Amino acid sequence: MKKLLEPKSRASSKALARYDAVRYMEEAVRSGLSLRLALNAACELTWGGKIYKFSTLESWYYRHRHAGFDGLHNQPRGDKGQRRKLSPEATDALLSMRREHPDLYVSTLLRQLECQGTIPERSVSLTTIYRVLRANGLDRATIKATGVHGPTKAFEVSWVNQLWMTDGMWGPLLPVKEGGKPIRTHLLGLIDDCSRLCPHAQYYSGENIEGFLDLFKHALLSRGIPEKLYTDNGSLFRSEHLRSVCANFGIRLIHAKPYAAWSKGKIERFFRTVQSNFEQSLVFQPVKDLPELNKRFWQWLEKEYHQRKHRSLDGQSPQERFQERSKGLRTVSSEIDVDGLFLKHTTRRVRRDATISLKSQMFEVPVILRGRTVEVHFNPFNMERIDLYINDKNVGKATLLNKQVNSCNYRLGNHEYNN
């Protein structure tokens, strides 16, 4: 007797199970049962470990009668490999839009294509769109892994202050008075691409635009003006105030494209050095508050990090490379009101007693401004300078309210007393 071959695939196993069901139904029909009764009996049995519906078994029966055993195999789709609902033109439009806007959601791309009339409304599912993007290496996972729209080679500018990079990271927790919560610090830093020197870095009590502007001001005053500032896409670096400051100093503000944050690897490496060197030392010598933390950090920055030899700098230290390649360094002109450019902006309505409230404190303004809405420019860290503007025109300054001094200057002649 000829030995039967074992099925070599899952598809062959399915076809053989179907063949067994068909043979069972054919034997039942030959024994005198009607096809309906034979099908009902087959529905009670398992074929390949499964129970099948009447209609499924009936289709197998007629497929075998028409094409024999070959008819019981799964037939490949005639349009396999083709996208039935997405034309070549629509595919090209989708891929082009994805390359131009890699950060947008796929659902947003689909809606835009429908609005443009490129794809008929509700004619294509999100699954089809995902399949097309994945086949062309433009799905989110592939973009993130390969960085297809970011720089693909290591780079380094030739001179200092041609390019600064910036970013932030969470710092150590600081203790507070009894009953309070620990303060979570945030380190903001800048690094010069050519020399790896840090123009300025500082710990703050939070992550906000005020802190970064304060950091940027110190860096400009101590290390000069960069040609370009390279940041990520966080809201911290997309504020109108930062754009205005960069424009006033002639600095080009550049944002890393989505999924290309790794292109700021030098600042990330600097942060790892801070974590593994400076912050580790705090375990043995803890700090009590934010000023002490920054004082210790700046000492480490100048005495250790800037003086340490770097392999990537051909054995030079950041300080040596900065001094060697500082040709054409732009410094801040004494004619520029640097503090004024970095003041925070907000608006207030002046009260009838010629005061305004700012950061939970009361300030006096010129009496003539009572009832007016003014734009307030102030330093959020020390509140020493508060300028007032109306329609971009300086109309005076605000000073901290001192009720005791005001009581000495109170004009009794403005009031009547009964004797």
C-alpha cells in the first residue's frame, strides 16, 4: 500500500480536513440520505479539530465537485499585493504628506487627503493607511528608529559660538522646612558645539520660560553671542519671547525635527557627565537649598569639567578649545539694554489707589495711570526692575508698596474734621 505523505503546511492540513468532510457527506448521500441531511450530520462533527457551519460545509461540497481536491485549497486573491481602495496617485500623495509632516497622526493625514478630494470620503480604512506607510518605511516605529529626516552623520562646527545646543533634565530633590514637600530641581544648560564648553547651566525650581531666559542672558553676557541656537520642539523653546530675544541679537533659532532629538547628542552627553560626576558627589556632601546647589555646581563646572581633557577634542579641554577657536567672537554691546530684553511680560489693570498686584505683592505706579491697563515688564527672580508700557511706550516704573512711608506723606488738608 502506498504510504500517504504527511501534510507539509497548515494550508495542506486544512485542505485535507475539508476533504474528509466532503467524503463523509458523499458517503452519506450514496447511502440514501439527502444532501441536506448529510450536511446537518456533518455539522455535528469536528473537522481538523473544529465544528463548521452548514453554509461552509456546503461550499466545500460543491467546490470539490467542481474542481476536485484542488478546489479545497484556499485560493489566493487575484489582487494580492495590491491596495483595492488606494490608487497609485493617492498612495503618492499620502507618502509625500507623511514625509513632509512625519509628526502628524495618521488619522489627521487621512482626513486631510479626504478634504483635498485625493481619497473619497470613508473609502479607505486606517488599517490600509498604516499598511501603506509600513510597506514604505514611514510608519512611526521605523521613523523613530532610523531618523529618516534627521542628520545621519556626526558633525562639528569649526569655530566657537557658531552653534549652541540647549536642553534640560530633572535634578536632585532638595529638602525643605518641616511639613513641606521636597523641591524637585530642574537643570537647564547650554553647550558650545565646537568646544564642548558650557556657556552657562543652572538649577531652577521648575521648568519654565523664565528660567531659560535667565540662563540665556547669563550665557550671552559671559561667553558672547552665538550664531545659532539649537533646541528641541518643547513649548519652553517655542515662546514668542525667546524668538524676540534671538531676533534682537541676530541669533538663528533652530528646532530639532520630530524623532531627531538624538541629533543634540553633545548636550545629552554633558548631562550624563553631570549625573555621573557632580550629582553623585551630593550623596556624600548634601546641599541644603537651591543657591548652595548652584554654587557647588558652578565650582565643579569651572574647576573640573572645563579643565578636563576630552578625547573628542583631540586631548584638549573645553576651556583650551574655546580660547583657541574664539576667532570673530561677538560680544554683547554696552548700548543694548540686555536686562530689558529679558524681562517677563504681563498685563495688569491699575487700581484706584494706583497699585497693581504682581506675584502676590503690591506695587505702586504713577497716579496718572489709575484705571488704565498697562503692560508690565519685570524680572521674575528679584522684582528689582518693573517697567510699565502702554501701546509700546514706556510710561513709568512700579515700586514696592510701603504703606508706612505713605502714611507720613498723607495730606490732611484733603479732609475735613469736626472739632
